Amino acid sequence: MASLSAKLSVSSARKLARLLANWAADGGYIVGHIKIKLEAGVSRYWVSSTGSSLGERASRTWESPDDRPTEAGVTAIIIGPSESELLKALETSLRAVRHPA
């Protein structure tokens, strides 16, 4: 399991979840769960995946546009890689969604 905090938009959170799920599939790993929780004041937005599809849910008070960065907590439970490999993949994927080539 690996966790970190960052500023992400909803669209970046979606991309991050897909990148991590693809990284796991490419490595032959099993996705237990990928969860990204965005917070804007008392509002919350969640993006989650178990590897095959994305799930999304918003609190009733969520009003942030998809492209506005907000505080986010990211947790990835992926079975197979070491914790350091998973954290490195998480950090690499985070850089890729924040600074696309």
C-alpha cells in the first residue's frame, strides 16, 4: 500500500487512477483498490478503481469544476510490487498527470 497527498483536479485524479491501474496490469499485479479523495472545504469528490473501471462519487455540496486543483489524498493498494516500487509508480504517475509531456 502507498499513500500521498497532492493538489489535483478531478480530471487529473481520473488520469492518475487510470495510469496506476495500467501500470499494475502491465506489471502483472493485482489492483486491490485505488482511491483518490479530493477536498474543497466541506465538499468531497472520490475517484476509485479496482483496475477495470473508474467509480466516481461527489458529496451533495461538491461544486468545483473538473479542472480546478484541490487538496487530494491518494491511496493505492496493489498486490505484487514492493511498497517502494508502488510508491515510485505513484510518484511517477502523479508527475505525469501534473506535467504532461
